[in-house]
Amino acid sequence: MKRMKKVLAIAMAAMMALTAFAGCSPSGSSSGTADGEKVFRFATMTEPTSLDPQLGNGTWITNVTGAIFEGLVRRYNGEIEPAIAEKWEISDDGLTYTFHLRDVSWTDGTPITAQDFVDSWNLLIQRATPMAQFTDYFNVDGQANARAIDDKTLEVTLNYNVPFMMEVFATSAMSVVRTDKYEEQGDAYYQTVPEVMNGPFLLKEWQPNNVMVLEPNPDYWNAERVNFDRVEIYTVKEETTQVNMYRNGEIDMLDVPENMFRDFEDEGMIYYEDGSNFYIQFTTDGQTDDTARYLANRNFIEAVSYCIDREDFVNSVYDGVYEPTVEFVPNTATGYNGASGKKGDADVTIDSPFEIKADLTKAQEKLDAALEELGVTLEEMPTFTLVVSDAADRQTAGQYVQDVCSQIGIKIEIDTIPSATFWSTLREGYRYDFCMAGSGPDVDDASTFLKVFDGEGLYADTFMRWHNDEYAAILADSWATTDDAQRTEDLVAMENFLLNNGPVIPLYFTQAGWCLADGFTGINRNMTGADLDYVFGDKA
């Protein structure tokens, strides 16, 4: 099942877009009707319960909202492109953004003005949805620090420099919305076909739990760039049914189930990074005061890590389809030596104390050192609790960690929490020792992979009860500096600090696989934002 890219409301980042020109082809695939219409068809397991762009960036929402609504800019094929804003300027200190809007209107003819953006963002702040986190960058006393200079000129002043702010403006949450419609109807407005839209497509039909049909918006400012005559999005809850539909030519694109990656590799499946990194996290309070002493000991944390053979772990639990890692930021993450510079191209050195392969000799040495520092014997060491959800793969992963740690005498009990209440349970202060966890980015910048482990009320504070002032200071500098070299140095320093001092052990990066019928072009899969971007796609 395609998972949501966010763990709670964490602001994290990095996007990589991949344009597919040809993929694996279903037998009998046909994207058009007899009269030559260009139709793109795909299926999702979950359809939106709401089409409110301010609610979030979950894939089942942005599959539609990214096509029927638009904001100042949009991300397409890995680049920020003009949308309602035809051009913009950024002040030298990076704090003031001035957008110049083109003449565009809603489908009912109502012009879209700069004040509409201010009103939209104030509504977002007022509603305090998870995506309202992005307004912290320009929120002053509960109001957007933005003003309409005139109908077509919008000025936004940030509270501090945000290197990836244009990525933020491209998110669903920053879209312009009809505040008058929301004030009249509330949440109900977005639970049916919206009365007015402004994107490249219009939602023409919504049959709940069946199909959503989109057609081009003839009044879209860039209508000549829209090629599909129709987009059909089917709700199909069974993965095997989706696979059969693709192979029978009933849909043109398939999100390949993880357990079928190997099957589809021979059929031309395309891999793309979906941005998630998974790890074992430790809490500073532990399940008990006794276990907490061990979790605060660096040698103990490294002893656990040396027990884990990450290659064997990924092969055993996930059939080898993920990338084992001892780092937190993937090489494709940007922000190094310039906003679009990738980590893998930046010639940086990450000083990870962990190793891909297990080393039980080192694990034993680290554990012995921890026991000596704590003044206890192996026999006096308590049993630790590893918390996992009831998902089958998490159960298997937990058992793997339990087994390998037992080789040096670390005893672990697995504590299972139902997936539906997993994060809410931990948020409420549930005490545990270790946890199998993961997170993923919202916007395209490496620092947001690392920001999750900082800040009061954010992930590390809430779920790990961990905060470090030195780490927070490096993060703050990585945003404040306008020097590319200094920012790269900060990003490296942050990752190195977390690896060598944080109560967390990286395990693997995930990737997703998809297939696309022959002849389709310009359809992107993204790590962040709109996971599937087909708005300017085409069919030969």
C-alpha cells in the first residue's frame, strides 16, 4: 500500500523528480478512445475524503488537488516553475519575496488577487492544520506576514532566512483558496466536487469509491500546455486487482507493490526514491529509570548498531529492495554548494560511527565498555522493550533486531502497538526503550531530513524526548547563512553530530517502483509534494 509521505506533521525535505519516457508495458494497453482522445488512467488504493489543499500533501489528496488548484508556483520535473506568479524577486538577505501575479481567475470568473493569497494563508493559520507548520516561517502573532501591495503584487516577509522557501510556496498548503466558500460551507465544501477551481484540470465527476474524472480547464492561463483530454483515477483497494488491471491494459500506470518489485524488474519497472529514511530511535526516559541509563550511554547505542548487518536486514525483511545506510540524508538530497546542489555531487565527508556490515567483535567491545561505565555486569542488565507497529514487515524487522542483539546478551522484548494508534500512543508519552521508526520529507532541502531531530514540540522532542542545543545552533546557522560553502559545512556538521551523538541508528532508505505504459511522456514521480505529477504529460 502506498504510504503517506509524512510521519505526523513533521517538516522535512527533499524531492527528486523522474520523468518517464517509456516504461514497462501492459499487454493490450491503449490510452485513447476510438476517436483519438488522449486519456491517462491510474488507480489508487485510497481516495480523498476531502479535496482541501490546506489539509496536506498525502498522495491520495495531491493526485487531484495538484491538478485542479494552483498557487504562486508549481514544481514540475524537478524545477520550480511560474504559476499564478509570472515572476518574482528575492531580497539580498533572503527575507523578502515579491511576487508579480498574472491575470487569472477562478472558473466562476472571479479574479485572483494578491489579497486572496494573504486571506488564504490567514485561514490556514487559523485552522492550524498539520500543513500550517509552513506558515511559521512568515507568521507574526497569528497572521501571515504578507501584504498585497496592489491586486497583482504580493510581498511576503520571512521571520528568518529559509533556503528552501520557494519549495514551500510550491506546496499544496500554499495554494490560493476560496475563503468565502470555506466560510459559507466549512469542511463540507471540499468533500464533493468544488464549485470553483483554478488549475490545469477540472474535476468533472466524482463517483465515491469508484472513479474521479478530470478534464482540461479551457480557461487555464497555460491551457496549450495541457495535453490529456481526460484523466481517470480509479479507487481500487486491492493491490492484486491493480496489477491485473495494468497487465490487462485497463490502466496506464501501476504503483508496483513492494513484494512484487522483483517480478516487475524484468518488465522494465522504474525505481524512484520516495524520500523515507528508517531507523531505530531510542528514548531518553526509557521504559524504566533503569533502562534509561543504558539508552543514554553512547557505547550501548553503538553496540546495538554493530549487531545489525544492514544488508542482511534489508534482504531478509524487504527482499533487498531498499538501500542499507549508515547516514540520514540520501545522496540525492539538495542544498549542498547551492540550493540545487546534491549531496552526492558535493564532495563531502560524512563521519558515521556505524557500519553497513555487522561486527559482533566490536559490538561486544562496545557493550563491555558500556557495562563498565555503568558499573554493572551483563547479568544485571535489564531486558529492553522494542516498540513496533502491527504491520507484518515491522514485526519481522523487530524480530530481526531482537535475534541479532541476543548474540551479545542484549535481551529485547517486542511491544506491539496497532498501526492505527501507533503514533498517537507514543505522542501521549508512552514509555519505551527502542522503536522502529521512519520519516520522510515535505520539501526539497537536506536540512529538513535533519530538522526532525530538533526543536521543542517536534519529532525528537515528542517521541524521543531528546533535544540538544549545539545541534539546534548548527541547524539555525544552516538557515541563516547566505553563503553556499558555509551552508554545506553546516549540513555536514549537523549530520555528523546526529550520527555521533544522537539517540538514533540509521538503517535504510526506501524506494518505490512504478510502471508506465509505452508512449507516455512528461509524467513525473516525486519524493515530495505531488507524488504523481501528470498535469503536463502527453501520449504519443
